[in-house]
Amino acid sequence: MKIIVDAMGGDKAPLEIVKGAALAVQELNVNIVLVGDEKKINRIISENNLSDILNKNTEIVHTEKVITMEDDPVSVVRANKDSSMGIALKMLADDKTDEYGALVSAGNSGALLAGATLIVKCIKDIKRAALAVVLPFERKTLLIDAGANVDIKAEYLKQFGFMGSIYMKKIFGIESPTVGLVNNGAEKSKGTAEHVEAYKLLSETKTINFVGNIEGSDITMRPSDVLVTDGFTGNIILKLTEGFGSFMGKKLKSMFLKDIFTKVSAVLVKDSMNEFKKSLDPAEYGGAPFLGVKKPVIKAHGSSDARAVKNAIRQAKFCIDTKLVEEIEIQSQINK
Amino acid sequence: MKIIVDAMGGDKAPLEIVKGAALAVQELNVNIVLVGDEKKINRIISENNLSDILNKNTEIVHTEKVITMEDDPVSVVRANKDSSMGIALKMLADDKTDEYGALVSAGNSGALLAGATLIVKCIKDIKRAALAVVLPFERKTLLIDAGANVDIKAEYLKQFGFMGSIYMKKIFGIESPTVGLVNNGAEKSKGTAEHVEAYKLLSETKTINFVGNIEGSDITMRPSDVLVTDGFTGNIILKLTEGFGSFMGKKLKSMFLKDIFTKVSAVLVKDSMNEFKKSLDPAEYGGAPFLGVKKPVIKAHGSSDARAVKNAIRQAKFCIDTKLVEEIEIQSQINK
């Protein structure tokens, strides 16, 4: 089965995307379809001596059009349907012979969500696709929804709960993942009316190992394998976490540059520091899937380099190999 | 004018509260009324040799009852109205002669909010009282609402905008404070329908220097003097920030304890590190007011020590001296 890669999406496209695809072919034994500008892609292949790696296992579907960060997301369905992302989505949606297993893009997130929902479409009885992102704290915690839907409904939160559980089980091998609801207090009466109702639904759903409400102060300590929230709150949590990372980086840098003693200190602690920085780097964790869609659609970070693209392709491969979508289909019927 | 202090509220009450009151009397030239268990308070005064400081400028209003963290917040109005917090709130509300200027408590936040709203009551035409907290980043940023109201309405957000502006102007001397709306993207179409409407209202309000939507990733960089949000999102931002501080503390500690080189490094960087820790310490910034209430009600952190209590009392004194409430009353009529 082939993985479709949007070669033109992302801040460092197409160079880092093509290099990432080559890394994936080398290390992960996958077949790739690159969608994008054939001339540019071929130039990158020859300039970086990637033809031995890519020519055998990779096809290129040509288009010159790209959907940019400024384009209206929904334009991927009409005005920009012939962009690399639009064509990639259509190939995945129209595939009748299971030729294509999944799609990876580092492009416009809103357009990818719109395309996943409107072109590839949601699984039967799944109300909303949700973005599932692994937070870079002590141990892996899945934040779902990390930004796809701003509106909050108890029924969506319940579905995010079982979709997140399936993902953590399938992809990270956690047997009965714990699920918490992000809320402004521990008691079940906390939050809005939708939170109170969601607490009830999550408690009652047998296939969800619900551990209750999780407060903001507990998020860094990984109180559950899955953190359920609406896409507005999830977006704030995710971006605030990214912001903290760079804020701390700057603060530490100025701390170490203060005088000759702190400069010596910086040299002594360098290895430890790099390890620490790496643990907070989102590129380590690969892409983030839109769960609830009929086929795996993986969003790679907009600033993805080759290594991040490769990790996102690995994530896509895991989703295919573990039959993630099929399991969500089954659970969406059980938990209807 | 006297400042009423709930002597029994907080994890370290009454010891640290009484010591904090003594610090305030010494350093800030204020008169204090301590509400709480007279015997316990007097024992602390004598054991800590505070009688010279406190006896002249402090009265004690006796009650043995305390509202705990486990008590239902609304009980402060009825079942727990004779608790130290309940009596303190009633004294502030019933004061006809301007004897009492403000109230400080480190006790049950929910109860203090309920009491502020139901006993002291909101200013005319202010829909909701909001908790205003200074975030510990590069420069001072006021988060409003940091947790009082979980429901979001555009009209509330507009009022939080001008109340926060007045606070930053009066207390921190910022001439025309910039106001941003926490949202999941920069465009004015972002967020829920209430966010879109709030963007419009904030733009149209002449006394608010609105600078647009602020994303989570920008919060640590202080993109505006005032950050407007609903109390649910605000609670998550505030607590996640606190959690991130202690997470980083632990991470850095383990980084420095790794081997002999990193241990030497820790010694070299110690002063810098302490300064950095201090800048992230909420106790540095004193208490957080519930804005929109008829008289200043200041929430001190539950874990407040004497220094934090003193800083909260200083905050209360600033609110009185700068006629904060009177200014909010005027603006609530102008911006009706």
C-alpha cells in the first residue's frame, strides 16, 4: 500500500518533504506517491543524489498549484482542488482498490481538515474529525481535539475519548489507556453544561477507561494517556506549550550568558541540555492524525524538516498497519 | 480606611496570614481588621513578638468557624455565613460609612467569588465579576477572566476588556493598555460565534485599545497588556502556566544532578537561577482582584506565605488609593 505525500505543503517544501520521503523509503520500507511540481521534485532528487532511493519506490503525480497558508481552507474543495493537497485528498478519497493507505501533508492545517472532512469524509456516525497531538511532557499524552473544532458538544467529547483510546492502544501499545477530561476543577459538576454532560457520557462508555477531570496544573505531569477537550481549548493548550518551550529556551540562554561562571556552566551542562531540548521538540513525535476520517490523514508540523516528515510518514504507516480506522469504525457502532 | 483580612483562609492560615498582616502594617502604613479565631490570632501575635506592630493598628473580629476548600462555595451566603470569610464579606457589604476599603482572603476561591457576587454584589450594569491575574512572563500581562465564569458571552468579554484596561492603568501606570482577545488564530473570523462577536465589540469600544486576537503561542511573549478570555480558558492558561513552572523546575534539577560536571555547573549558575525562579513565582505579584465588584475583593493564592499575604494587602491598598472601583463604575455607564 502506498502513502501519499503532499510534496508542496509546509514552510520548507518541497526540499525537506522530498528528503523526508527518501528517509522514509530507506528506513521504513514504504512506497511513496509524491504530489507536486515534477520539475522541482526531480531537481531536488538529482541535486541530493536521491535517485537510487526514490526512483524505484516512488511515483510523482504532477501539479504546479499549491494551497498557501493565506488561502481560505475550504477552497481546497473547489478553487484549489487542483493544488497538491487537493489532488492528494481526492486520490485518497476516490481510491477503490486500496492502492493508497494514507496521506501526509505539512501544508495549511485548516485546508487539510476541511479536505479530510469534506473530501475523504468522516467514518459513519462519527460527528467530528479531531486533531490528535502527542504532548512533549514526561511520558506521552495524547491531546484530542488539539484544534479541529471550536464548538464543544458532550457527544463529540465522548467520541474523542474512544478515538483517542484506540490510537494510544494501537500506536503506542498501551493496553487500557486512561482518559481524562480537561476541566477547571476535579469535581464532576465543574465546567460548562457540556462538560458536565461529557463527564457522564465518558463515565458510562464501557470501552473508555475514564479517570475523571484533569486540571491545567496537572497536564505537564501526564495524569492520563488521553486528554479529551474541545478544539478551542486544545489549540490554546498546544500553542501555549510550544510558546513555553521557546520562552524557557530564551530565559535559559540569557541565564547562561550572564557572566564568565555561567558561561562555563553552560559548557558543562550542554549534553544534558540538548537531551532536554530534544524531549520538548515536536519533530520527535512525527505527525498528528485527524481521527474519525475514513482513511488516515496525517498533519505534519508546518515547519517540518526531513526528519519530522519521515516521522509523520512512520505515523501514517503505523495507522495503516494497525488498522486504526477499522477499529474506530467498529467502536463508533458499539458506542452509538 | 481599613483593610479586612480573612485570617483563617488559606493553607498556611492563620500563622502566615497574621505574619503577613504585620508585615503590611510595618511596610505599607495600613490599618487591618483580622477576622478569625481571636485566641489563635492572639497566640500567634505573642509567640512571634508582633504585639508592638499589630496592637495599635489592628482589630480582631472573632469567629471560630472556617469555610474549607471542601465546602460548597455558595454556602458562604447561608450555612457558612458566620465563617471568617462570610463575616468579612458581610462587613464589607454592609459598611455605610466607608470604614472598610477592601477585603483580602487566601481561602476557598469559589466561595470568595460567590460572596463577592452575591454579598458585596456587582457594580451597576457589570454582568459578571472576573478574576484578574498577572501572568509571570517577560513583562506584566493581565489575564482576565482567569477563572470566575465558565460561560462565554461576547458582552462579558467586552466588559473584561475595559475593566482590565482600567486595572493596568491604575495599578501599573500603563497609559493606554493594549488589549488582546485569546483566540485560536489571528483572523477576526476565528473562534466561536461569541469570539467573533467579542472581536467586533472590543474593536468598537472607544476606551479599549484593542490589538486583535492573540494565539496561545504568543502568550509568553506578552503581546498585550491585557489578555481577555472566558473563565474556563483562563483557568486552563493560568494553571498550565503554574504546572509548566514546576515541570521545568524538576527537569532542570534532574539535568543539573546528572554528573559531577553538571553539579559544578549548578553551583556556577545558582544566582542566575534563583533570580529566574523568583520571576516565575506568583507570590511576587500579590493577590488577584475580582474586578466588577462594588468594593475591592482580593484573592491571595491558597498557599500564600506572609510575604504573599503582604503583597495581596498592598494590591488592596492600591485599589483603594487609585479609586479603581469608581473608575469601573464610570466606564460601565460610558460603555453600556
